[in-house]
Amino acid sequence: MGTRRVQLKAVATLPYLLIGYKTPTLNTIDNIEEAYALTLLAGILDGGRSSRLSKQLIREQEIAASVGAGYSLYGQHESLFMFEGTPNEGHSVEALEQAIDEEIKALQTELVTAQELARVKAQVVAGEVYKLDSVQRQAYLIGVLESVGLGWQTMQAYEANIKAVTAEQVRSVAQKYLIADTKTVAVLTPVSTASTD
């Protein structure tokens, strides 16, 4: 089947890259451990300044002006593991996509170190705990969990499920879900208002 590609030209200042890999959510996945491994995978790639995308693509290689990744754990239906970014001046969208692909390949072939995994687990859990300091966020999450059929008790098991994820499981979900057959790439190419293309 292969990768699907969408090209869009619009009035904009900078080019923009959006990549989505079709992935199950906690509500649609056969093995719930995989859903929590996908959550950690997103944290490894985009969990602050020490994350791989920020460190490698923004600060070290300087390919990206901005870059990020994300995964939605609690959707009712299948979702997308998303990447988005804007290339740095002097770099192309294609170079940015290739750099993201290289970060994915590294996670598919090498195990995350125990130190990195522990750090990201702590960040992911702390981020969720911080969000739940808000009563409004608690109510929202309970509503989401009940409406998709997971039950509010799911939020109580979040920390234990994240902490149980292994480096092997992170590599396994990267190999299983971040593949060409589930990949869609959308590229926004800027044009000026005077352009008639």
C-alpha cells in the first residue's frame, strides 16, 4: 500500500510538514500495554527540551525551526500518531521528513536506555498528574473515559501502566505502527498572494 501524500499550496510564511501514522487507541487496541508504550514513545520523541526531536533536529542538526510528536491514548476510534514541524531556513521539508524518519528508525532498531526510559516515564506521569490538579480537567477526563466506554477507573491505573512499560515494548510498537503502510504525509507549500499557481 505504501505512504500516502497530500500537497497543499496556500498563502503562508513558512512551509509546514504533517505526518500521521494510523494507530489504535486504548479503546480499540488488542493489547493495552501497547497503547501505554505508544504514549511513552511520544514522550521520548517530544517530551520537552531533552526529548529526541528537540535535541537532535532543533538544537544539534538545526534542521527544524519547530518539531513535535503526539499520540492520543483515549480516543473512541483509531487515531493517528502525529509528527509536525517547520524546517529551518536553508532546509527543505523533505530533509525534515528524512530526519524524523531517522529518529523513528533509531527507535525501531535500538533499545531506549534504562536512564532515558525512567526519565520519560517520570515526565509523562508528572505531566498527567499536573493536568489533574485542575478539577475541570478531572471532570473532562472522566467524561471522556465514560463516553468512550473505558470507565473512569482507567485514569487511576494510568501511572502503574506507564511505569510497567519496557524498552522492548517501546521498540516493538515503533516497529509495528510507525511503518510506511500506515503513513500519510501532508505538506503545506507557501505561495504569495500574487501567485496564480
